[in-house]
Amino acid sequence: MLHSFPNVRIGLMVGIGGGAPSADHDIRLGDIVVSAPSNTHGGVFQYDYGKTIQGQRFFPTGYLDQPPALLRAAVNGLQARYEIEGHHSVDDIDQVLERNPRLRRKYGRPDPASDRLYQSHIVHRLNNKSDCTITCGDDPSTLLLRNPRTEDERQPDGSLWASRFRKSDVLCFEMEAAGLMNHFPCLVIRGICDHSDSHKNKAWQGYAAMAAAAYTKDLLCRISPQHVQAERKIMENLSSVKAIHETTQDIDLGVKRLRQLGDDQEYQAVIDWLTPVNYALQ
């Protein structure tokens, strides 16, 4: 992509992901998670995992690069604006759907009652594509009951998240950013379309994508073209990284040669000590 668009200076990875609700974070379908960094990491963790259903264990394999300073500043500024003025993402989405009614079926907001969070021991049977209400039931004893959100709770602290990922406090899981963050510094924006469990729910994918796009639009409005122009081209950054990598490889090769030379000299010294015969002349 960078060869086709060499003037790219910032990157946004916008899409959908699975939420990680917890007692501390009441994440609902249609919420948004943004990879805002903290003082200890760049906002995105890379995890290896074995099982792909509930009960899985995740193992962090490393920390990834943080978004460019320009994007971090825009996220902080937008968060501050939302805290003061509130956000209008729902209204923005409704306006788009009113202008384009054919999109409503795919991108309209599903019934909030379909946002069901099951108890961890309730597992949807593998390869069973039936609705969860049929397969897993809709009995309150199988669900984690959550109060409906009020209008106040639909402000940034509720229906929209621009929060940090933490090792023990992950908010979202997705499968694309880890392969790019260290090579294509960008900001990850994800609309929550399921709860990262066995109860996959495609019904919310369209609306979650629209919610992420609405946040992205607000974010881009806070970034002036002049500031973007002042950023280095990503291609130039990658060229610098490649040059450093090649230099490091050359250094590693030189160190290996020196070690081999030292081993050869030590071996020859041992041979000379064991026998007076000069094997170098044979």
C-alpha cells in the first residue's frame, strides 16, 4: 500500500472487534475502543492463544509500538471535548441512515435486548449456527444481568470508550493490529460487535462498524492538514527502520566472525600446548 500511496503520513485501523466486559468495564455491543497508550505500553498487546472458545488462556508475547504523537494528541483532545459537550455519534449515524434508508437493514442499531452477556460456563456449541436464545436459552440464570443505560450513561464514559488497554485490564480483542503496529504506526479504532466468547453475534457488526466510523470522523476533524503535512512519511520511517535493521545484521555478522576467529585461535593454542608439532605447516 505504501508503494501505491507513498505520501501516507498517518494511519488509522478502523473496524470491528470483540469486547472484553468485566466488573470494572461495562462494555456493550456498539461501544468503541481506541488504542490510547499509557506510560508503560503503546496501547496494544500481542497475545498468543490456544483454545478459541471460552476458558481460553492468553499469553502476552510482547508490546507493540504506540500511535504517532499527532494521533495521541487528537484522541486526548476529542476525549476532553466529549466529556464537556457529550458526543453525538448516535445522532450522526441516524442522520446517515435517514439519508440512505437502504443502509438501515445492514447498519441500523439492533434491538438492545439482543446484547446478551452469558455466564462464563454457558458455552455455545461448536459449529451450531442457531440463535443463542434457542441454543443457550434466554433464562436470566444463564445471563449476567445488566441495567439498561440511561441517557447520562450514553456519554463518553458509557457508550463510547477511548480507553487504554492494560495487561490485566484488556477492553477489546482483534486480530489485525499486531501484525502492523511495529511496521505501520497507527491508531486502532474498533466498534464492539460481540463479547469475545462463543456466542458470536453478526447482527451487531454493521452498527459497530458505523460507530467506529463516526468516531473516526470526529477524530479526523481535530487534525489539521498542516499538522499532517508536517509529519514524516511512513515510507521514510520504514526506510530508516530497514537501514537500522540492516546495520544491526551487519554488526551481528561481524560479532560472529570475531567469535569464530577467537575460537580458532584458542583451538590452535590448545593444539600447540599439547604437542610441539607445528600442524600449521602440514
